[in-house]
Amino acid sequence: MKLTPRQQHSLQLICDTFAPAEDGWPSASELGVPQAIADAMDFNPRRGDHKQFLQLLNFWDSQLHSMISVARASRFSTLPEDARVRVLLSWAESSLGRRRAAFQALRKAVSYLYVMLPRLGGARTPVWDKIGYPGPPNLGDRSCSSRELTTLVPQQDTKLSCEICVIGSGAGGGTAAAVLAAAGKDVIILEAGGYYDDADFDGAELAGYRRLYTEGGSAATDDHSVGLLAGQCLGGGTVVNYTTSFRTPDDIRAEWAASGVPWFTRNEYTSSLDAVCARLSVNNHHNRISAREQILDRGLRALGWHVDAMPRNVIGCDQGKICGYCGAGCALGAKQSVTKTWIADAQKNRARIVTETRAQKIRIEGGRATGVEAVSKSGHRVSITCKFVVVACGAIHTPALLRRSGLRNEHIGKHLHLHPVSNVNGVFDEEIRPWEGTMQAIYSDEHRSMTGNFGVKYETTALQPVIAVAALPWRNPQQHRHFLERLPNTVGIGVLLRDRDGGRVTIDREGHPVAHYALSRFDRAHLRRGFISAARILEAAGARHIFSPHATWCAYEPGLSGSTESFTQAMDSAGWDSGRLALFSFHIMGTARLGSSPQTSATNPDGETWEVRNLFVMDGSSFPSASGVNPMITIEAIAHRNTLALAART
């Protein structure tokens, strides 16, 4: 994004207020954060967001802004540092949701890049030295490694034909392509992202986010209340997820069967779950508990709460220093992503793979899907003629594609479920180095069923600085940096909510998806109890300082200052509305759900849309409601079951 000099100046002022030069810490500008934010806006395709961002920068250094924010008729650029901080906090604590959203977006953008960017010129950033972070592991020369799959990246306008086009190559698309190719079908896989494999994964967060995640890792709901982390590369989320491999719980299967998809409780779905877990080598033999998870285990056992080993889809996992960087791709090739399993199987059965090419529209003739129109990253038109289309773009992009293609079923885009999650953090006397160790080795279902089968799950994950700052409140630079310096001694307990009420996905004027989401009162009550319980776990494990991810500082020091009761009161005063706390989602579900009727769902139980024949949905958007567990296995099992049915039909 190109900024005017005035806009550049405003952005620099904002960044350097969040992160000024001080006591050996570089300023955000010294690291190039303002320009990196402008560059990152290019990952966002929505022009409306660009316009709002530029309007904000135009307004920022006006006298009117300072008068509204801190009652001073001075430009932001002339205010002393403490007044600039108060301006930022006025946005964080505003009664207006849009102002809180802007603060959260700015906070995340500045803090993420501040801990990821090298010093200008490529030198190691002094930020890592200040927080005791070693940076990504040294993996040696990896230039000789070769990619095993063959992909087509269109370099000119291209016309292709096949029997079945699978749009998307993640958990659903990769599985569907393999099953169909094994049945002898002529399959083309169409993927918007690029193809990367082991040699491309070095643990560097910045490159990893930009290459492997949707919108470079900066995607969020419309009001920025929930960050959305989804894979966009060959293999999708299975390349960057944390290898957690839960089967669909029995009570969820029963709920979904009752909603109009009876096969969820039948042996055919159990057989698909078995087949998926076997192909992905799901096991409990790679569960070495890191120092970070020893804290979780210690706290849970002290309280007498449930704790169990995490099933993981890995072979030969390091479970040590390298494993902690798996969110930027598994450098060892231990993670059994669909790239290494189902997609490899599909290509052995002659499936073709087209990458860096985004589907724009499904061609429909006579009420049937007959092809796909797409555009490559380099701008070339790609036209695919086929007899069947399987849409597996994920629960944000699938409904957008269906809408752009003219489908009108009222449930397309509705029922968005996210499993909102955030960390309650504890600081300990002992060194933990939370960026190391198995990504996720244990979990707790102690409060999985707070109301019926709705509740929360407790998990931790490796905390690289960028993950840590995601849930680290910003009240002023000094306090923020104090807790960054304590990162080697910090553990974050993730409270993962199974939401009941959800949101929706719409499209803007240009056809790009926009996610709308806000926690209902029902769901906020469960998240609140989860945060309180996470604090209890940390306190039982010996934490010296405990704080929440609220925009207003909510914390206590067990045995010295405050208690779980005062902590709860502080969180309630800070609020649970959108923008009041940092929330994220790695699990994006619903928006084109399976069901028994077009009055209640977007597709029939086999995944075929009610409006268009030969058009199927086979990804996380198929879920009738939130799964309550990490969804990878469920997505693959649904795709496995429904593509077996499709293969038998064609």
C-alpha cells in the first residue's frame, strides 16, 4: 500500500508510541515496522479496509483527534509521550466498538511485526536479546532438499478439463482428491496458495505467516474482535496446525445426527474416522511433556482435574526445540499433513495439482456445475471444464465462492463457528522457555460440559514472541516490555470455547468474504468461567503473577496482591464485549452446513448443494455446529465419507 507523506508520518507516530526507543529497545521505526504494516495491507484484498485505514491515518494527527481523545487542542505529533499513550488507551477503552476494533488492529500489527522483523539490513533484532529469545533453530543447509509433488503454476491463460475439480487442498480438499483419484476419477486440485515443503520451513515466523497463512496471518473478523488463523498453501491448515488429532466426540456425533445427518452415528462414519486416523498415523507415542506443559499438568493435578495425552498425527517428531516452531511448517517432515499423505496419494493416482490460482466462480449450466473460472497469482485466467465440483476452500472462502457463483440458499454464510481462544498467562520463578517443546502434548476436558455439551477445553502451545504478544495487553511501553522480558518464565493456558451461537460470512461489493462475529451472552459466560479456571490452574502450579488478555489490565499476584475473586471482578469491569479482550480462532467452521432440508442447511447429508447438482462442499464449513475439538480429523472424515458416496455415484 502506498501512503502519502502525511499518512506515513501518522503511522510512524502510532508505531513509535506503541514501541519507542528506550533502554536498549529499538523503536518500531528503527525496525521498519511502519513500512511493514503498509506492505502487509497488500495481503488484505478488501478495498473497504484499505479506505478505512487511510482515513484513520489522515485523521490521526489532527487537532480534532487530540481534542476528542484527551481534550487537548494539539496535534498528536506535538503531545508528550504520556499524552500519546492516553490517546491510544482512549481507543482501547472506548464505548464505541469501531474505535476498540481500530486499537486492537493497530496493537496487533505493531506488536507482531516488532517482535518478528530483523533490524533494517537483515541483522538479528535486539528485541530478541532483550527478551531472551534465541530465534528460530539453526537447521543447517537445506537447499538440496527437493519437493516431492509436481504442481502447475499457470504462466499464461490456461484451459483444462477433468472429471472432478476439487477447489482447495486442505483437510477436506486433500482427502477428497485422494479418495476420488483412488476410485479412478480424473481429478484436478485447485489451490490459491503456493507449494512449500520441509526445506522451506525454518521456523521464521514472518516468512511463515506471509507464505502459509490467509492474508499473511493478519485476517480477522470485521470488527477485529477475533483474529482468524487459517492456512493458505498446498495442504492448507494441515501444514501449519499443531498436529492435534481428536476424533469427533460421540456426543457431537449424536447431536449432528439428530440435526438431520443420520450417518454421523453409523458405522460408515466410524470407518471413515478409522481410515483418516490410520492414514495420518495418529498416535499417543509422541507426547513428551515440555517444561511449559509440566506447569499445566502440575496445576491440573493439584486441583484434581482431568488431564490426558493429546493424540497427534506425527512420525518421528522431535518433541523438542524444533517442534515448537511447527506453526510455521514442520521442518523435519514429521507432521503428517495432507500434503504428505492424501495429496501424495492423489498424485500417485494421476491427480493434477494447480497452485497459486484462486477460484473466482463456479460455472453453472442447466442447474448443474460444469466448471470453474479462476485467476492465477500472476493474473492469468484459468478455465476448468468438469462434470463435478468439490468446494473445500474453508469456512470463510467457501460461502463467498458459492455466493459469487449465484447460489442463494439462506444458510450459505450463516452459522459461522470459531472456537474462540485466548491465553490466560502466568509468570513463574523457574525458567520455562515456552517456545520449546512438543506443540501440544496434553489437554484437559474438566469443563468441556458446562451446559450440556458446551464448555471449554484447556490446552497450551509453544509461545514464540509473536504468539505471546497476541494475548499480552498493552497499557504503556514500559509495562508491555516488562512482561516481554519475562517471556522465558511465562506459560499461557489456552481456553478454547465451543461456541453455540456463532456468526456469519457475507461478501463485499467485490465478492471478498467478510466475517461477522460476536460472542453471545451464553458463550461469554462459558469463556468467563474458563478464564477464571485457567487462573486457578496457574495459581495451583505456583504462578507469581497472573494476567488476562483484556485491553484493560486485569491481573493479580497470588499470596501477595489480589485473588481469583479480585481478578474476576477486574475482568468483569473490563468487559467481555467485542474488542475488550484479544481473541483468536484456529478453527473456522459452519457457513455451508450439512442437513436434511434447504430450510435448515446449505447442503444435503452427502454434501451436495440443494440448489445446484454436482456441486459439493467438503470442508469445515460442512459442520452442523462447532465440533468442540480441533477439527482436522472431523473435516477429513466427513470428506472421506462423502467422497466415497460421490465416487460410487459417478
